[in-house]
Amino acid sequence: MIVERSLLPGYLTNTYLVGEPGGAAFYVDAGGPMDPLFAAAERHAMTPTHVLLTHHHHDHVLELEDVVAQHPGIEVLIHPAERDLVPAATGDLLPGRAVQVGELEVQVLHTPGHTAGMVALLVEGEVFTGDTLFQGSVGGVRAPGATGYADLRSSVMDTLLALPDETVVRPGHTDPTTIGEEREHNAFIRIWRGLDPEGSSPCVALGEPATLILLGDDYDGGHKAWVRWPDGRDDIVPGSRVERTG
């Protein structure tokens, strides 16, 4: 199996081409730039038959019309909860039901939190995690369509971390990692596993008083913050919107 990646400047969003040389292939998301992936498909004599969308956010579907124009008749699949948000979608990605692309069988894992219809795609020991799990970080739950902290935590801990440690993680932004690497070194996961303590510093988050549980890394070199509101609710917010007050 060959995996080619294209990185969208500014957003640092990944689009992937996955397939077998001389056979069928699929794209994971369509944020672009697409020309390098079109060239890669030609170089490997691949025939892209599917676009599998991890979720509907703009930076993951930006070049979808170009993909459809390049490959007339290509199937564009997304979780049914988000199908109405992507007019070019032609079908559904149903959790628990595999998508067959040539000789490759792609397992669909529902991983809500960042969005309601977020999916991860598992194929031949590699998992494309969208915006749920990154190298050293996890997804936020403040973007359009988010379903909240509890869903995100469950998607990471109960679904993705159930995969073998050697599973290669190809996230929706920046660099690859492995499940084992994130299990041992991701600061969010270490606290969720009980390996490290929660923080307790008072802070102001999004203009409101809160407790700072963790100021963790984010994929763009900045920070992502896990905060707890006075009513006990947990949240993950941009680190740039958090100020320590004690």
C-alpha cells in the first residue's frame, strides 16, 4: 500500500492518496493542494475511485470540486450525520461497514467530538484520524458541529487507543505518529490514563473563569487547553484564549 500526502499551507491540513500500484485508490479528505496527488496517482498508475471524508470542515473539503472534475464519477462518501453539509457527497460512510477499494478494505470508525460525524479510517495497520488525534495533541470541541469533550475523550480512549500500539496514525494535520507513541507521550492521554496529575491553576478561558487542567501542545506549534468550568464541565479550547490568573 502506498500513501502520498499533500499539506495545505496555512491550515496545515493533510490530504492523502492511498492505493496499490497499478490499482484502485482513494483520497482521504480533499483540502488540497491536489495537483501533487493527481500527479502521484498517475505516477503509480493508480485509479482513484473514492473520496473518503473524515468530516465536513472547510479545510478538509476545499478542493473537492477539483477532485470530482479530475475524476468524473468518483464516489464521495461521508458520515450520514454530515452528508447534507457537503453537496458533492454521493454516499455514506457507515461505521462498522467496510469500504472496498480495489484490494484494500477500509474500516470506518465513528469518532465524534470534534464533529458529530467525524470518522477515522483504518486500513492495513494505518489509521487516518481526521481531527480527533494528532501527534502530541487531540482535537478541539469548539469548531462548528462539535459534540463536546466527553465524546472526544471516548473517541480517543475507547476507539483509537483500542488499536494496536504499532498502528500508524495519519492525522488530519501535520505529522504522522503511532498509537503507542501517543499512548505513552501525549499529555492529554497521559492524564486520562491516570499517569500524570490534573492541573489546578485558576484561569480565564474564552473570557470566563475556569480551572486550567492542562495547557498542552497543538499541531501548529501553539497550545490547546483542557479547562474545567465552575459547574464541573470539561472543555478543550484554543490555548491562545486562556490566561492564567494564579
